[in-house]
Amino acid sequence: MFSIALLLNSERVYAQSNQRIQVIDEKILIAEKELRSGLQFSPDGSKLFYIKKDGIWFIDLEKPSEEKILLNLTDSFVQDFRISPDGRQILWIKVIPLDDEKRTGPSSLLISDLETLHTDELFGFDYWALIGADWTPDGKAIVYQFGPDVWIVNSDGRNKKFITRIDNAAAPLEIGPDGRTILVSAYSTNYPHEQNIIMATLDGRQEILIKGSSVADYWVPVWSPDGSKILFVQRNGVKDFDIVIAEPDGSNKGVLLQSLEDGSAIDVSPDGNKIVYQKDKQIWIVALSQTIPEFPLAYIVLAVSIVTMLLARLSVNHVIKRPEKM
């Protein structure tokens, strides 16, 4: 009886895996029309951080009418940022323009405490070559790209190690939840077309997951919270953007949102239930019909393991010959 119930439950879960994730609610989170980039949820999902022209801002999602500034920059701009896994620090790239025409000048990789705003500089350079950076999931190391070269370094700036070379990469750079893989978009030699999504590993290997073309190209890839999916923006033409979900190897692509007017930033909430993105210089948030991943893989593995064990026991009991009664 128990095994039958478990089998039925397993079939229900497998059936759920074939359901298509859909958007069930879409609303404006910030209605003010102003250029923003670098959308990122806090690790607990309570806040949303983003870049504006004067620094890094955040909004409390429980009180979306309140918008508070985090870093106020007057002589520089933020190229990229990442909140630490424990939610206490922010890793960011600062660039100082040489003049009003914003020809790029010195750049630096910094870490700021989110409570005190105390800031330490890890590296500084005389020119702008820092493209993107991200924390490893344990917060002990940082992966960053300087020009085409990708490096890993301890979060205190020590023990720098070269990983690989990714030509023509564009921010952001994102580390997978497994701590071993890197997602980044990169232009091909046919720029401005054929922007590809690249996956690299910390041991130096890399491959093109999704290859762009003259019809569509791909950028700003992000991981689902458990690493079972990737999401990215697909550009069709000049001003037509879609948000796409796919398997980690780039297969089984499906469009979640179509015909957006901006595709510069997206993010998935830590619980996998929501996506934020930009549309017409506004920040939008959508709820999904089911979480990402589409189904709880751990439960399926557990159910199959138990069923297999029970069937094995039944088979053994059937084979063993019972002693005859005297």
C-alpha cells in the first residue's frame, strides 16, 4: 500500500516537471522612468539593488514606495556590483571618467560594508579594464575579469590565480551555485551581432552554450537559485527583447516574457518564484506559476530510491523458498 502511494506521488511529481513555467502576475515595481542596470535581489529576497547614474540604490520590496541610496558617487560611476552571499557586503567596480565625454579612466575593484559603508579597495588600475566580478557561493573568494583575462582571488585580495581568457566579454559575470562554473556573454568577431553566452569553469575550460546570429543574440545570463536553469535576454532586431529560460547546457529554450523594450538586466528571486527586469526604463516584477526549478529533484531521487529498495525486497522475498510445514 505504501509503495503504491509513493509511486503515485512520484508520477505526480514527474508530470509536474513537464508543465511550462508561465508568468501569472506582472506589475511595475518602480514607475519612475530612469535608466537603471545591474538588478540584484538581496540573499534573503527582501530587497532589490540596482545601479543609477549616481551610485548603487536599493528598494525594500515590502515598502516599494521607499527608495534609499546606498552609495552616492559624484566623480565616478559603477560598472558592476554583487551582494555577498551573507548579505553584509557589496563587491563593486568603480570607474572614474577622464572628462565630461566620459572617456574611461582609472578603475578599481572595491568591497563595502552594507551597514557602515566602510570601503576597501582590492585592486586599482590606471585605465578601465575591469568588466565584471562575482563572489563564490561561500563568500571566501572573488572571480573577476580584467580585459579578456579571468582571475580568482581571496576576498581579502590575496592568492590571485589566473583561470582562463574570454575575449570580448561583457558584464555581468556570474558564478554558478556550484561554485565551479561561470556564465558571461561575449561578442563574436561579427560584432554587433552574434553575442554568445559562454560557460567557463574554474579549471580553465570554456564553451559556447548559446551562439548568437544575425537574427538574434543573447546576453545578461543568470542562474536559477539551485543551478538547474539559466535565464538570459534574447535580442531580436534592435529594440525587441525576450526573457528566455533554458537548461544549464543551453538546451530546451523557452520564452518567459516577450517583446520588452529593454534587456539590460534581469534577476531571479532566491526562492525562484519571481523575476525582475527592466521595461521602458521602469523596473518590473513578475510572479511565476511555479518555482524555478520546475520540480523538486531531491524528492524525485528520494522517491525513486525508496521504491527501488521496496521492489528489491519484494523480489528477494519471492525468490526465497519458505520452509514447508511439518
